Amino acid sequence: MANTYSWVIGDLEAKIESDGMQNVIETVHWRLQATDANDNVADVYGSIGLEAPEAESFIEFDSLAKSDVEGWLEANLDVDSLKAGLDSQLELIANPTHVNLQLS
């Protein structure tokens, strides 16, 4: 079974008013999680600044859906590279090459 990926959207930083628009999202704090067939989980997180929207494409915050924000992330991040990194993390969880040792 292939790894599955899901977005977790954290805080959305917004400008209260900009060019007559209210609550204009400027920064998205995000996490991308991957899960393998054995329920191992790896994740990567970050934040991304967004360009100011055009009035025609602006989405009011009350109408904003998670899928809208995911679309912004997918348009502005190298998602394939993020997924490849997560795949590598999951591979290391499933097949570790190192251990932590402690003296007693």
C-alpha cells in the first residue's frame, strides 16, 4: 500500500483590512503528514507567505474552506519534494539504520 498524505492547517495570519477586503490571509502555517501501511507517521511543517489577492479572486474568511487553503499550498510549495522527504522518513522508521544508546 502506498503512503497517504494529509494537510494539517494551523494558524492563518491575516491583515484586518486591505484594499477594502477584510481578514486577508497573508501567512499559512501548515503541516504535511504521511502515514505508511504500518501506521507509522512522519511530518514536515512550515509557513508560507501569500501574495495579496485580487478583489475578483478574494474569498471571504467565512466562506474559506480547507480545500481552498490546500490549493494555495499546493500551488506555492514543491509538494513532490515534500512527499519524497516524508517517504524517506517513513522508510527510516520502518528500517532504522541507527539507534540511540545510553550508558548506565
